[in-house]
Amino acid sequence: MAGKGKSHHVVPNPTGGWDGRRANSERSSGHFDTKQQAIDATRTISRNQGTELVIHGRDGQIQQKDSHGHDDFPPKG
């Protein structure tokens, strides 16, 4: 897993819609009407910056992770 601040998250916005944001950031990288729009845009940012993409559900729980950087523990074989 990427280190502190080395990930981007798709999270629900309390006022509606979805946000893409870098870990530990107060500011959103973008606000979107749909979760899929947020995932697509945040995935592009994550790939460009070589970070991990973490997708959350409405309840805040992590639903999926996608690594676009260097894994600390790559699988063997």
C-alpha cells in the first residue's frame, strides 16, 4: 500500500454527489454528480501521480482499491 498522502480517495460529499481527493487533504480535487464520474476522474489523477486509488461507499467503508504506483508488497510469482 502507498504511504501517507500517497493515495486518492473517492468519497461521498455530505451535501450530495461525490468528491475525489488526495489523502489528508482538506480540499477536494473535484466534485461530481455521480460516483462513476468521480471514479473516472480520480483514477486518471491517481494514474498520473502513481498513487493508490481508494473507493468508498456511501457509508464511508472502503469498497475497492487500485494501485497505480509502486506496491510495497508486490505478489510473488
